[in-house]
Amino acid sequence: MGSLVPWGGGVPSLFFHIASISNLLRAWNEFKRGKIKRKDVALFSLRSEDYLFALHKQLSTKTYTHDPYKSFYVCDPKRRHIHKANVKDRVVHQALFRVLYKIFDTHFIYDSYSSRLEKGTHKGVRRLYNACRKVSKNWKQTTYILKCDIRKFFDTIDHTLLRNLITQRICDTDTLWLIDVILNSFEKQKDKGLPLGNVTSQLFANIYLNELDQFAKHTLKAKHYFRYCDDFVIVHTNRELLEEMKEKIRAFLKEKLLLGLHPTKVEIRKLTQGVDFLGYVILPRTVILRTKTKKRMLRKLALARKKFKQGEITETTYYGTVDSYLGVLSHCRNRKTEVRVRRFLT
């Protein structure tokens, strides 16, 4: 059975913790939060104890197999192809994520904000705003922003490279077996691609692009570098230096990670033109909401109000939606939009 060791039989392996009933139970509780009314989650919940013990046995005996994904598209705001695993597999993803996250997160740079505890979009925007103010010497010095996007990032992540990066921190053979099961459950092209719907994909993406983060910080010496998933920016007063960094990043991605920059989403702009990052636009002395985000917000609120009046959603859901958008607006200066959103409360 490889390195799996029961309690009392020596030091438990990493895989023992992943496959343990206690970890599977915590994974299930974390996964179901906010989803319990969905039909597939509710059905799993009816016999959750039986399913979790069965999963524990399948993992312990290495008889666990990953079922096919359900494929569909969402538009939020751009059209994305989502691949959704069934509840059983998503509980396993969560169980693996719970253990691996603690191992890898400590090796990530501070200014990586996607899918990390106590990070997220709002903290990333605040840090970038403060960096812009510092570099521009309180908005007085001409400052430039290199903004980049990786072309078809999740679709082109190389499984072999990713696994090699994982084995730098994980040597437990049973854990690597489970990682292989999940990696082999999906491919966009031969041995490439991660499904957007998996919680493990978010962690794997950060492991993969941590190589870029380390290159930017330690080789390029980019002091003010910020990344959220496959979007990243660098702040500097020297435009020519940013041009050099852009080409070095392009070469690094191609040679080391088999990735490419998006042909139309790479630019160097003056700070005074505004920095579009994570749904907000950073300008000297202020942060405003991106126009597209604002329009989408008002459109969704109008739809939510219509559903509420027709009895399709509850009062709690409706007012919760309005409050969530007011929360988004609290991080920027958009007084007129805030007034329009508050009208949905009356």
C-alpha cells in the first residue's frame, strides 16, 4: 500500500491525512457551504456519511476513479467553458486542496492574490494603488504600468511541467498518485489543460505561475509586481525598462512554462491613463469601477429585482445581492452608481 500508515503504526503519511475520514468530513462541510439547496449536493447530503466512508475506502485502497465532467458555458462577463465534476469528486478535490494549500502557500510571493486566504481582488487593488502612489511620488512623477495577460492559460498548462513542480515539494507516492488521477481526468489537448471548475485547478495554477512570480521578483528585480491568476502588472517610472521586462517575460513563459502572452492584451500605459485591474480602474488619487463592470452590475440588479417581484428568488437573496454590490462599490469612488444601486433597496 505504499506509504499509507495508520495511527499508532508510525508517522502518518501525507496521503493518510488527505484520505482520513476527518479530512474528508471537513472537505465536505467546506464544499457544501452555500450549495446545499442544489439538487446534486442535497442528494449527496442525504447519505453523506455512507459516501464519505466509501470515498475513504476507495482512496485507501487506490481504487478511486474520477468520473467524467459535465461541460457548460457561463458568461461572467466573458464566455467561459466550465467543466464541472460531480459532488464525490469535488469533495476529493477539496480534501486534497486542504492539505496541499498549507504546503505550497508559504512559498508564494506576497503579491499573488488569486485563490489565497486573506488575499483576493480588493486587497490586490489596494496594494497596487499604494504602489502607484509610492512610485509616482504622490502622483507627481510620470509612472508607467506594464499590464499582461497569458493567452488561454488554463487550457495550455502542461501536465508534465506541473507535476515536476509539485514533486519539488511533494514526494509521497500515494499523494502523487491522487494528483495524477485528478490531472489525468481532464485535458484540453494532449497532456495539457486544467478544468476551470476545480478548486485544485486554482492551486495548481498558482504553483505553475509561481515560477513566473519568482522570475519577476528575483531575476527581473521587479519590486512592484502584482498578479491575480493569469493577469499581472508591473509599476515603474522607466518605460524602456518595462519594454525590456516584457520581452524577457515573453521569452521566459515560452521557454520555461510553454505559455504565451495574449497578442492583444499586453500594453504599457501611463498611470494618468488609468490602470484597469480586477474590475477597477486605478487613477491618480482615486479608484473607480470599470465601466463594463458597472453596467453589468446594474443589469444584474434589474434582473434580480424582476425575479424577486415574480417570486423566483427570496427577499433574503435579493437584498443580499444588493448588499454585495454595495460592498464592491465601497472599495472605490462611484457615488452616482452607489445612489443608483441603493434605489434597488426601496
